[in-house]
Amino acid sequence: MINNSFLDKIAAVLIDDYAQDLTDTIVVLPNKRAKIFLIDALKKQVATNILSPEIISIEDFIQDISQVRTVDPIELLFEFYEVYLSITDKAQQQTFEQFANWAKMLLQDFNEIDRYLLDPTHVLSYLKDIEDIKKWGIEVEQKTTLLEKYIDFWKLLPNYYQAFYAHLLKKGIGYQGLIYRQAVENLLPYTKTIQNKKYLFAGFNALNASEEKIIQHLIAVDQAKIFWDADQTFLNDPYHDAGLFLRRFKSNWKHYKSNPFEWIVDEFSQTKNIQVIGTPKTIGQAKIAGTIIEKILDENPMASLDKVAIVLGEENVLVPLLYSLPASVGALNITMGYSSKNNPAQILIAKLFKMHTNALSRNAKSYVLYYKDVLDILTHPLVEPYAQTSALVKIINQNNYTFITHQKVMELNPEPTDLFLLLFKKWEQGSIAVLETISELLLTIKNNLSNDNEEEKITKAFVFAIFKVINKLINYYSQHSHIDKIDTLHAIYKQVIDLAEVSFEGEPLNGLQIMGVLESRVLDFDTVIVTSMNEGKFPAGKSQNSFIPYDVKRELGLPTFKEKDAIYTYHFYHLLQRAKNVYLLYNTESDGLDAGEKSRFITQLEVEKQANHNLTHEIYNAVLPEKAYEPMVIEKSEAVMDRLKEIAAVGFSPSALTSYIRNPIQFYFQKILRIREVDEVEENIALNTLGTIIHETLKVLYDPFVGKFISEADIVNCFKLIDAEVLTQFKAVYKEGEIKKGRNLLAFEVAKRNVHNFLKVELEGIKAGDAIKIIALEKTYERVLTDPSLPFPVLIKGNVDRIEERNGNIRIIDYKTGKVEKASVTLKTWRGLTEDIKNDKIIQVLAYAFMYETLAESKPIEAGIISFKNLKSGFLPFNFKEDIDSEMIIDEIIMANYKVQIVTLLQEILDKNIPFQEKVV
């Protein structure tokens, strides 16, 4: 039988050399995942039942020797803070947030010092000496308090280490480095307890000093063997990073002075098809990976995908990849967990933190909530169907509540559900109370979800993942009660949630394998697809998360970025080692968040191309459609024609006509389907709201004068009423909106200024001798338009802002809060009047004139606009200017021409054969 993979060879060794005492054999692998594959390899090589050897990961093995339990980074941080407080002067003590900023990095350094068995006092004193040298030239009298504190910090590092080490040992817990150091110290007594055991180490590459010492000791006392997976291409090249560690072990280990280095293989130089594919963005890579799998299945529909692996250089490719896989992919195994970061339950908790922390930071006493935070929670998919708060959401939107007190929220929802009460319970009782509230909230959400619905079952898994995190935090906080700021809790929660994952269910040995880079260790595949082959992603970029400088690390034998690169290099080349078909996908975009240069590994493959490698390079770009967007076309059905008839009977407003000219589809949505914009809180006053306020204020000020001539005294009196009336209208239109500060206060002042300026212009007119009689204000007029070419009579109906009689002429006025120039109401030709939206103001004012014409009692009519942003121009009347002469009075000829144009427009609107066609600007 040909043993293809590394694990097949290990299985053969176990059966050939260890068959008699398999139960006393312990196989140690780099990770837990490889265990299942090794058991499968053993199964394939035996015909009868056997007892399997014990198979463990290196971490479990080291923990067995050290008898110390590992803990997660957050718990370590809490424990370290306890130690820090116990040995730091009270005056020098920092808050937990400040402490956490540097403690995380220091813990990483402690970890490295211990893993590489260095003397901590020597290393940490070395750092202090470096800082002393940096400050060498500063005179004693020039040393500030800050500088003294800084130097004292470095002096205290050895104390922190010793006290922390002792504190953790006492509790029987530790970080990885401490566990390794303890394992080395316990090695001799441990060896005596396992004299009948045999160890087999397999598939390792980079070992730290502790691992080297332990493995070499077991080999020396003839209780262990180690098998490497070293390819001669990398091992024999003194500069190739993939063989960096293996070359060191081969030359430095005493065992290899008299024993062969096993195994050296020649797999990488064999025949391989390597396709390098560049495409823009992450999604592009996911789509191409899906296409490659589809192609494999098309070429051989019965093909098993067991020997096909997709290795993700970046986790965020996972979701687009799952959507890109063909439906024909049956079995699937995903070894990566799905991050809890962006699932619905986590987003809800994040929004809850945002709402409550913002309320506490504003004013803990009055507990004022921001409307967006409140609505984000009330409209969340895990809350909206169960909290029964649609009425509350409607009230907030309609009344423009921007900032709402907690008390007001409770008043507005008089019959709250349990879910609502948990969401809006004040966070005033400290961190544990907050966590218990969130824990209860998650249980309530869980009970709302059904087990019969697949989607809800998945949501439940995410809710449970967050629930576990919250309970873990409750456990931490109950042991460390002095760390009790909500901001600190929020920061810790964000860190813990990054580590929380939901596992995928799958059959590990069947079907397509999707994994991260580290999960691929020891495994071999025939076809390998690697994504995110960009610098900074694969390999990961340089990161200096350490207080120990690079040259000190070099001197002490600690790993630097060079060694970390070498680890990545080995993983990459090991993936390719036994593969026959390799696809390397990278992002061609060099700018943006997700970008970077093509990985140096690709360049290395091209430069050091093996004779048997068939290497091709392709760039894939998305196919761009010839048309970016196809305008919408909607045919007129019987129901549409009935609705048009209904509108014609009730009345076409001038704005409805101009909305059709602007975009027939807009007219269709607004008038035919009657789709209204959703009520939303108007945080800053919109222009149309400001316009309404000015219109309503002028109506109230002028209402007493309807049917009368206005005197100077009347206008002077109006000036006194402006402030109070504008405020009244603001409250009527803007309801509970905030108008005493920010942009809304400016809008309030603008409204007052506009009304003031308008009255000033009016007063100047009266002083100049104008006789002004108000006929109507904000009044609705209508008139039926009949024409033989129309299928039925059409009512034209609209609301006119103001009609007055000025010096014997009827003047119809439309107020505009925006800026309007004279050109907007000047017409040079009737042809195409209703085809161009820039004529909308002419169509509007002439429609008002048409409606009022029969009531004008043969008096001359003018119709036009007063623009509040162009008050210096005064009244801007419609004028027809064919040649040099300009006609401002709307006579029968103008009205007849206007009617022809409007009838043409209505013919188009009411013609069953002309569909509503979108205008794309």
C-alpha cells in the first residue's frame, strides 16, 4: 500500500513498530484537529479491531506535565491587576483601563520569557538598564515627576513578574509560558511516573526552548521518537525560511549527531499545477473559489471533495465563500468558528451598551436617552416582534423626540412587556447588576425563539454564545468587585466577544474542507485553494507587541518577526508539499481597507520555480454590464386607469403635474400607489418643515386682515407678534423636537428673520403708496378642465398661499423658502412647456391663475413667486417674453396657450397606451 500523506506514514509506523504496546503509546501532534485524521489513517491500515493509541495535542501534553490549568487572557488580566494593586503604592496606582493598555503587552513578554526559559530578572533588568541609558544625559534636578514614575515602572517589572508567577502558581492556573516553565521543572519527576509509556511526536516545525528541552529529554531516555515532515527542497537550501527551524534542530540536537533525521521527503519538486489568480476584493476571491469547486464537480460529478481544501488567509472570506459554493457540494466541514461579532444577539447587546453608556455619560441622574439609540433597540429583529412597542416607535417618530428622559419613555409605554423592562432597566447598580440584567434578557430572547424554525435555531446558538460570555464576565466580576466602571465593563465585553465563536457542525472526514492556516498543520490535500494571498494577510505583517527591543530579542534567542515569518512560510509550503493542484487567490486592489501587495510567497514560487511545476498567472475582473441601470417601465392596467379617473374626479394638484414631469415613476408611486414616506424623527429641521413654519406664521399674522386693506399700523403691530408666533408654529409643526440649541436654534432664528424681512418689504410697499387688500390666505381652489381630446373632465385643485388685490390688479402669490430667480418664471415659448422640469414654477403659478380666473371679476391677474432667499427682488411675476416686450398680465391668450400645454400633458398621463417610464437623471 502506498502511503501518500504524512499521517498515513505515521499510522504505518504505529502499526509496524508499536503494535504490541499501542495502548501505552502516546502520539503528540501540533493540534487537536489532526487526531481525527490520524485515527482515520489507522483505520484504513488495519483489518481487525485494535485499541487506539492515546493521541493528544502538544498543549495538553505540556499541561499534563506541569499540572497547571490554562486560563483565558481576560481572566489573566484580572488576576494581574490584583497583583499590581498589591505591590504598587496607592499614589501610583492606575485605573483598570490604563493598566490594561500596557499589561496585555507585558503579559506577552512574560509568556515569551518563560517559553524560552530565560532568566526573568536578567531580561527585565536589561529593559530597565536600556531605559536608564536613554535618559543618561538628564541632570538629577531636571528629572520630572513623570520621568521618575517612568523609571520606577521599569524597576518594578521584576517584582511584578515574581509576584504574579507566585500568585498564579498558588491558584494552580497560568498562562502558556508559565505552564511550559513548570513542565520543564517537573520533567524529571514526571518521567519516573511514565516509564512504561512511549511517546511519538509528529509533524512539528517551530519549537520553543521548553518544547525542545522536554522532547530531547524524552528521546535521550529512549521514551520518545520524533518524526518531522521535512522536504529536501527547503531543508537543503540554507536561505529558505520553510526549513529554518528544521535546519537548526538537525544541526543543534545531540540526538542527530549519531541518529538519522527522519523524515526527509522529496514531494515539493514533484509535478504540480499552480494557478495564481488575482481578482479585485474579497468577494471576487470567494466567487472564484466557488467556481473552482464547481469546475471540479463538473469534470467529475462523482468526485469526492475529501481531498480538497480551501484555506482562508482571512476569516472574513468565510461567509461570502459559503454563499459562493455550488449547490452540488454535499458534505462540508468548516474547522473555523464563526465569529460572534456580527450576529443579531451581539449587535443588540452592543446597541444596549451604547444606549445606556451614552445616557450615563450625559447625566446619570436624569438618564436621558438619544432617540436613535432607543429606536435601534426597539426595531431590532430580536426585539420588535416580541416587545409590542410599535405604538411607542410611532409616537417618537411623529413627535420628533430627539432626547427622551428614561421616565418619559416609561410614560409613553404604559403597558410594558418583560422584554421591554429588561431593555430599559437603568444601569445604576454597578457592573454585576448590569450583567445579570443582560443574562436575564438573553434568556427571555431565547424563550421567544422557536425550535421548529431553522433560522431561529441558529439565532438561538448565537444567543447562547453571548450568554456564556456574559456568565463568564459575571464570574470574573464577582471575584474582582473593585473593578466596577461601566466603561471598563464595555471595553472588556468588546475584547471577550472577539474571542467568542460559534462552531459549525460538520463531518470532519467527509466532503470539502474549509479551514484557517493553522488548522491545516500536518494535513495533506490533493487540491488546495488558498485565499487572501496578500502581504499583511498571508504572511501576516510585522507587529511589535512587545516591550523587548528587536536587538535584545536577537541576543537572547527570543523569536522576532523573522521567525514568525518562517512559521508562516513553513505552513504555506507544507500546504503545497503533496498537493497536485494549487490555486492561489489574491486581491489585486492595492488601495483600500482590504488591500495589499501580492504576497511574497507567490513571487518566491515564480522566482524559485521548480522544473516540474506548471505555474500560470491570471487576472480576473468582473464583467461590467453595458447598462448600469435599466429604467423602470410600468404599463397602465385597468386598475391604474380607474385610479387615474379617481384622481381626475378628486383633483390633480399643480404639484402632482410637476411630479409627473420630474419623473413619471415618482408620480406612479406617490399618486397611483399612494406610497407615503415613513414618519421619521427630524433631528435637524428639514427645509420643507421650515417652509411650513414660515407659511403658517404668515397666515396667522395676516388672517385678521382678510377682506380688508392693510395699513402701516397693521404691519407695525405684526412685527411685535413675530417671535411668539414663530415659536408657536415651531411647536405645532416640530412637536417635541429640540429648538433651543444647535442647528435647530439657527433654523428658528432664520424663520424669524425671513418673516421679519417679508413684513419689512410689505411695509415699504404700503409706504410707497400700494393699496393692498388681502383676498385669501392658504385657501384651496378648484376648476374643472374639459377638452374634447381628454377621455373625461379633469378637476384641477390646489392650495394657494396668498391672493391679494394690489392697486386694482389681482395678484396670486406662491411663497418659496428656497432661492428663485426671475428667469424661473419667465417663458419665451410655449412649445415644450410641460416637457422640462425647469418650468415647474411657471406651470404651478399659471395653474393657480387658471383656478382663480372665473372669480377675478374681469380684473387683471398677475401670478408669481415671493422667494424668501431673494426678497430684494420682491414679487417675481410670471412673464411671457417672446421678443423684447414682456407680458405680465395673464390674459385670455396666455390662458388659452397654457390650457393647450396642460391638456397635452394630461393626454399623456391618461393615455392607456403610454406607460409610466422612469427618467434617469
